[in-house]
Amino acid sequence: LSLTNEAILRAESRQDLFEDVCAAAVSSGLFTTASILAPLKSGRFKAIANAGNYTRQPEKVLVTTTPDIPEGRGLTSEAFRSGKAQSSNDFKNDPRTSPWHDLARQFDIGSAAAYPLFERKQCIAVMLFYAGPVDTFDAQNQSILQSMADNISFALDSFAADEEQQRAAEAIRRNEQRFRSLTSLTSDFYWEMDAGLHFIQYEGRIIGESNQKAVRTLIGRHLWNMPGVRADTMNWRRFRRLLRQEKAFRDFEFSFTNSEGQVYHLSLAGEPIFDDQQKFSGYRGISRDISDKKRADNRIRHLATHDTLTGLPNRVMFTELLRNATRTASRYKDNAFAVLFIDLDRFKTVNDTYGHHAGDRLLVEVAKRLRQPLRSSDIVARLGGDEFVVLLHKVSARGLALTTANHILETFSQPVKVDDREFMVGCSIGVSLFGIDAFNEEELMNHADTAMYAAKEDGRNNVHCYSAELHQHTQRRAGLSLQLRQALQHDQLSLNYQAKLDMNTGQAVGVEALLRWHHPELGDVSPSQFIPIAEDNGLIIPIGEWAITQAIKQLHEWDTLNLPPLNLAVNLSARQFNYPELGKFIINALRAASIDPQRLELEITESLMIQNPEHAIAVIKAIKDTGVRFALDDFGTGYSSLGQLRHYPIDTLKIDRAFVRDLANSREDQAISKAIISMGKTLGMAVVAEGVETPDQLALLSRYQCDQIQGFFYHRPVPSDEFASWHLKQTQNL
């Protein structure tokens, strides 16, 4: 729909419009073909614009307006005759489409819909959509396509109105000497003024018969003294200057509000009148009711400046508003302002899981919530996708901007309900201030965007203000992003391995593969730095696949060396977890290395689990059916309750190192760790404590009957050959 609106704004002719909207419809990916067909004088339809697979109508294919034959009773013909949309969600079996069933099988047409296009309330063409699957044209898609057809018809009306106006203007230019007679053809109102510029005569119809009494009050008055008349200040000045100079004028536009409060827009054109002695004696001219054109212009302007989905100002309008705010703040210090750049966290998951319809509905609700904590003078706009921006007026210090940003976060602390589902929406917010961080709109937006990415790096659902240090960090991050691509190509990535030990026997029962990056110049780059970068730039998929493949191959190599068998754990990022081909890839990697799927354990974070539990549970169950096991990593930090654990199809529970670090001294950490272990065992899960580094921690975990431990106290992450030697020696010593 947005692409169609852009085509409407861009098109300079009907043909441009038809071709652009067909291309826009096909580019959505929902339709294989979009065509616009118009009837010839013979009654046969001809395609005048096409896009997609079936872009040339063979001459032998007949579609006609004649209802006496089957070829005249299809979707296109019925839409043209009835003026109403027609659809078929089973094209190959629909009796109405029987003349074209062979064609449907040839081009795999499962569904079709036809929408009449109107110009001046007259159907002039039909827009036809083909789709491969059946049942494509549900209520939601039909509503969108009807809106598209309405907007196209609206554009056709605008073309017709513009052409009519051009024809009228040309007629006036050719026949100015017959001005009065032409008014009956080109205008609603003929008028005359005397030398004092008072109206003395009018003829014709103006803005409806009900307003004739109001119009009569023009007689004996100046236009600028008329009640209910309004015009732009610059327009008034130009108009009155031309009158004083006794010159002709055109296109003086003003509005008139009648006694019932209805607003009409009029356009005046006039020429001076001189007597035989060339003495000025007044003006005569025409006035046209341009209310419909004004409404059309306003609607087009609204389409150009507002987001179709949410109704918020779009990027174009916000850029102009920001430019105006910058100019004002540059002149008046007390008009400083702040920019908040807002990006929804993991919104793509909603689209991927529940479809774009649910995603669109969620964006509409988000737009409503964003307005709640703002003042009436503040502006919120949608830039596109899941990006929003807020302009806070009269803000000269970071404190108020941060307060407002935190209020926005609080607004989303409660779930957002869409249909019968609830979504937890987090957002990352970046803040920049005029006069502190930047003095022009481009830098303000760039700095707010930079701060927003810093908020994402800090764990998302967070606020960050721009600073010079942050700018340096961003530049370094951009450099790392480029170098990370090279790292994957130049074998700079490697895996280290850390043992997981059985609490009772002290024997290694598992090993976790941990990704490492050794840069030839920077040295070792922390995973906490490069993993988020890989998530953002999409490299996490190929890097993750490389890591899983290498780890499984390494497990196979250890088996060939007759090392005591171990289970392997690898971490999955959010983007990997939501990758549609994940299950297929893992099974292929296990088969290639002849590894039993039950020896592989995939670790996911608690935050990933609670973000979209239904989707996460479905993915886990599908992969677990192959024998692969799952562990919930960093448990206790994601705000899910212990009670929720019973719904998770998890085999292993890993206590976050944050609760283990101060275990010997913190009663709270002891209580939490003990509760996690107890609940995990009750649910049949193995419990692993991460980050074990001291004998005191080990003793307490042993008392709480934790199953396994992992940490520096026993074993640090090491390369594969060192791990193999350690494991062999450790086994021999038991």
C-alpha cells in the first residue's frame, strides 16, 4: 500500500501510474502477476499495464464485457459491470473462471481478484491480481487491495481534475475578450468591482444555493472585510498590491466559512476595466470553487507526509519539522530541543513468527503508546520498519530528555495486546540534544542513532545519551564489523573448549565450545564485543554454522582418538535460533560426522525464551524430536519465574554466574541458587552452575546437590589439543 501511494505521488500520467502500481503490487511478493485491463470499443478487454510472470495476454485468450458468453462472466467482466471487487480463492476449480482453467494450470494460478478502477465515478478499467497459492485473498488482503484501488481511483480523479483545469485555463487565455460568456463554462461565479474595489455585481452559482444569501453580503464590500473570509498573509499582500497597481491577477486563493461552519475554498482571477478615456473603473473576473481540489491536494499531501499504517508523520515530514525546529532554536535559545531515536527490540521475530499482519497491528499499538508519555507539543514519527523518532520541544538539558525516555520504557513495561496475543515490547532509545551534541538536523539524527545502538549493546530496552566517547566507540565498532567479515574469510576464528564436571565424581561429562577471535593486529577480541556486532550485521548465521560444524567435527576427532566420550554444548544466538534452516543444518552436520544427536546440547538464553515463548517452545520441540538436547543458559537473569520452567521443554538448566560469584557471602544468592537447583531437579532437568572459581562456592553447590559445575576452579577454556590432553590425563587420574 505504501509503494502504491508512492507511485501515485510520483506518476505524471495515467500510464505511468498503471505501470508503477502493477510493479509495486508484484514487488510485495504476494502476487505473481498484476495487470490493468481496459475494454476496447469491441467489448474485448486489453491489458494496458502488466507486471510479473504472466505479463502478455495471448491473443487467443478472450475476456469481454459481453455477459452472454462464459468469457464475459469472469472476475474482470463482473468487476467492470458491477463496480465491485470480485475474487476467487480456488481459480482452477471455480466455475466462473472455467474458460481460463488451462491457462491457470499453465501459469500456476491458484487465486485471483479483480478490482474496478473509477474516474469521475465511471469504471474505466479493472486491476487484476494473480497469486500462486489458493486462499490468498483473505479479508485482510482484500481490504488492503480495496484501499489500493480506492487510492488509484482517487489519483485518476486528480488527473481528470488537473486536465479539466488545464483545458479551462487554456480556454481563458484564448478568449479573454469574451470573458463574461466563458464564465458559464469555466467558473461558478462571475463578479465585478467598482473603482473603489467594492463588489457591485455577481452572476452564476457559487458554493451551493444554500450560501447565496451569504454571498449577497459581498455587494458593497471589500473582499478583505468579508466575515468568514481567510487567506494566507503573503497571498493577501500580493493580491492587494496588484489591485492598487490596477494590474490583472490570477489564482488568488481564499477560504470562505458559511454560517453552518462549512469551509469552502475559492480561486479568483480578474482583469482591470478601463473606460474609453483609459481611466480605471474597476475589475471584473471569475471565481471558481476549488474545494474538491483542495481536499484532493490535502489528501495527497497527507499521503506524502504521513505513514500509511500508523498515521504518524513519516520521514519526509519529520525531516521538515526537525529543520524548522533547528532554525527556531538557532535564533532563540529557549527553544532548544531533544531528539529520541527509538528502535523496537527483536521486532523481526514477531513478523517471522506471526506474519506481517500481526507485525503491522503491533506497530499501530506501539504508535499509540508512544504518544502517552509525551506532551501535546512533542512530535512522534515513524521512520520506517520498527524505527520511530521523537522531537521533544523546550528541552535544553539531558535530565528532562532522559526522564521522558524512561517514561517511554515504563509505558512498554506492560504487554501489548494484539488480537488474542500479548507481546512484551522492548525498545532501545538514543538521545541527542540541540546545542549540546549538534547544531544541525543531520548530525542530531546521526548522533541519536549512534546512541540508540549503544543502548542495544547495553542489553536492549535501555536509554543512552550521545557523547564524544560514544562516537569513538561507534567508529571502532564499525571497523570491527568490517574486520569480522575478513576474520571469517581468513581463518582468524577458533574454538576453545571448557569442561563440565559431574559434582559427585569430579569426572568431565561434557564440554562447551566457546568462540574466539584472534586479530593479527588487535590481538584477542572479546566475544562480548564481536558477537553483538555479528548479530547486527547478519554474520552470526555463517559464523554460528562454522562454529557448530567445527565443534561437531572436533567431537568426532576425539572419538577416533578413543578419548572417553563427552557430550558437546554449543551456544545459539537469537538470530541463529530464529533461522528457519537451523534444524536441517544441525542434523546434516551431525550425520556428516557420525555423531549421535543425543550428544549435542544447544544452549539458548533465558531472555530469548521469554521474549516469544510460544515460538521458542515450538522450535525447541521440533529439534528435540531428532534427539538433540537443549539447555537454558544464564537462568535467573531474564525475569521469568521458576513456575514458568515447567512449560519449557528444556533438558539442562544453567545457573547464571552472577548468582555463583558471591554465593559464599550472599544469603540472597544462596536462596536463589538453592531454589533453582530444587526446581530444576523436580522437573527432571540437569542443573549446571557456571563460573565456579572457589572451594567455598563448590562446597555450597555440593550441599545444594547441584549436578554439574563449570568454571575456572577446575578448568579454563583451552584449544582443542590442550583439552584432549587434559581430558585424557584427568580420566587416567580418576
